[in-house]
Amino acid sequence: MAASVLSRLGRGAAGAVAALSALALLAGQEASAQALIRDAEIEDTLRVYTNPLLDAAGLRRDDVRIMIVNEDNVNAFVAGGQNIFVNTGLIMRAETPNEIIGVLAHETGHISGGHLSRSREAMNQSMGPMLISIGLGVLAIAAGAPDAGAALIAGSQGFAMANFVRFTQVQESAADQAGATFLEQSGQSGRGLISFFDSQIRPFEWQTRRAPPWMMTHPYSSDRVEALRQRVDSGSHRDAVDSDDNLRRFRFMQAKLIGFVRSEGQVLARYPLRDTSQPARYARAIAYYRQAKLDQARAELDVLIAEDPRNPYFQELMGQILFENGRAAESIPYHRRSLEFAPNQPLLQVNLARALVAANGRAGTEEAIRLLSDAVRREPDNGFAWREMASARFERGEEPLAELASAEASFTVGDYASALNFAERARRSLPRNTVDYRRADDIVNFAGNEVRERMQRTSGGGRRG
């Protein structure tokens, strides 16, 4: 994607950042198996949508991170603490900004309620009935009732799950109500959350009603909708409409995702040539770029830039198209303008930095390293920025610092073996008692412990005497 990097979550800093929420116990596992999309424009839009909700919930904006998951399912969830994950499928299928904002309000309700930590406690408590059932089964077998004992042991997981889902159902209902409160307090309607449930979740309720009750981690959507409807209809902001800015952001966000995720044919079906709106041109430009139709992509973008020359993301996309077609020097002015119109955006800083190094070699590294240093200061777990930092340092002839940057890049995605290797090499050459040396030493110690623990787990706990 434009100004983006597709990466995998690991157990490092990126992995630590983590339906509607998924089952809390499994949410972290789900996030770790999915690809994350980094995109400055979409992240900015989701942040603008979420900030008023965080303010209403009394949460610090800087403490909550928002991640975009490259997954077509309609879903959002909280994982790894105060981290909201939003699937691309949810964004593309929403019909209004208020629907997405409603989902974000629900997820904010989970964070505000501390549901992740409480879910762990509930799971631990649920282990009690399971262990009791297993113990009774063993005793029954020992007493000469093998059939009864086997039934108790087989049903032990069901006992635990039944106890746990009662807790998660309460959490989901609480998050719904908290979300409605945050929407009302921020002057927004809760009807978007209701319409989202009605259009995207309620039609599939017949499937969930066929599942065993002990597997139902969420209340039935019809019950949730009716409980929400009473609350929303009594609110003073029930008829509030989406602002013009939220609508504009929503249309461009959907156009960008559709342009990147769908095929060219699907993009043109959604945004035919007769549609000359800016979102339509944006989606087509992206679709053409993905198919290496450079002239057509530039033709659409030339119109967009002429109409709105201060849009940072039009500039960014043109820069990306040129850079990825081997025209790094031509891309620099576009990347520079994108950063001028959206200052302090780490992903835009990385774009300009890599273009400077690719076009100018060592002569471009001084400015590139300044940009990348600021980017990783703002986002210490940005593996993309660390990889570009490693390239710039190597181009500059600073091999120990390049090794350290490579260690940071590996560390952010949980590749501890590579992080250990790079950090050890950096530590051997860096001056002692410096900040860089101590950082390399920290990575060696932490990554070394992780590698040893994994080796022990793989070997079944180590050697036996």
C-alpha cells in the first residue's frame, strides 16, 4: 500500500501491540497470525474517528494503538493491552463512517472495562470446574465405573467453556453499552453500530443459534441490537449525522483499500470510468499502478494533484509509483511535499529517506538518517524504518550502527535469532559505555534468553540425566 509496509506480528515490540471482539483468550493468537497493513492515511482517519471516543472514556490517546489487519472478514478486536485491530473487510463493507465509529466505540468499551485482563482471570477460574470434572472422572474409573468416568473427562472442556462464555457474553453486552455512552458523550449517534449489526452480523444469526450454548462467546445479535436500540433512541444525539470531514475521509479510505485489495476488474466495477469523483480516480490510479499501467495511473493522479495539490496522500502515491518503477530521483519532490503537507508522519519520513538514499547514495544518507531517527523515535517498533536505517548506515560506511539497526528490525518482528546475531556483531565493534553499545547489549541479553527458551521448548525441556 502507499506509504505502507506489510508485516507479520511477532512477539517483540510489534507483537506486543495487538468482536465484535474475538474471544479474548484467542485474540492475541489471531492477531499474530495475520498480516498488518501500515498506511499513513488510513491510520490517520481511524485515529481521527477514535480520539473523541477515547476522550469520552477517559483514556490517554497516546496509550491506544490502532492496527489495520489485511483480512477480508468483518471483524475488529482488542489484543495485547490497549490495541485495537480493525480488519480491512470491515472498513470496505461499512456503509457510513458512523458504522466504523460505532465499532471503534465498542472496542473502546472493552479497553475501558479492562476486559482482556479480566478475561484471563475468568479463564483461570474456569479451569476449576474442568479439573474437578477430570478428577471425578479418574475417581469413577478407579471405582469401577469406566463409562461414567470417561464421560466426565470428555465433558470437562465443555464445563470450563460454559463457565467462560457466560463471562464473555456479559463483557460483550457491557462493551456495547459503554460504546453507546462514549458515542453520546462525544456528540455522535449510536445508530451506526445498530445498522452495522443489522446489515453485517444479524443476517448470520441463524448459524450461531445452531451452535451449542456453551460455545456462544457473544450474545445473540438480535438481543444486542434491541438492547442498543433502546439506549440509542433515548440519547440526545441519536439523529446526529456524520461530519463532512468524516465522510470525505471514509470515501478515500474505502477507495484506497479497494484499489489495493481488489482486482482491477472489481475496482472498475465499483468505480467505473464515468465516475470522475476524486475517490474514484484514487481507486483507479491505485489499481492501474498495481497492474504496472504507469501512464494510466499517472493520468488519474495528475488530475487529482491538479485539483488538490496540498493533499499529502496524492503526493505520496505519485512518489511511490515513481520510486517503485526505478525513478527514485523523480519521486523525491513528491515525497518531500507529502511530508510538508502531513508533517511528522513516520511512514512518510521513511518514504522520503529511502528515496534519498536510492537516488543519491552516500550523499543522501545524512538527511535520510535524520528522518529515520525521528521516525523510530516516534515508532520504536517500526521494523520498516529500522531496515531503511540499516541500509542508510551501511551506505554511509557505519557498519556497527547498520548491524544494530538490523538487530532492531529483527527484534520488532520477533526474529530473535537474527536479532541476537546482528546485535552481537554490533556489540563487538561499538564503543563501550555508549547508548548504542548498551542497546546492543540489551538486545543480546533479551534475544539470547528468548532463543535459549525456544530451544529448550523444542527439545522438550533440555537434556535428561
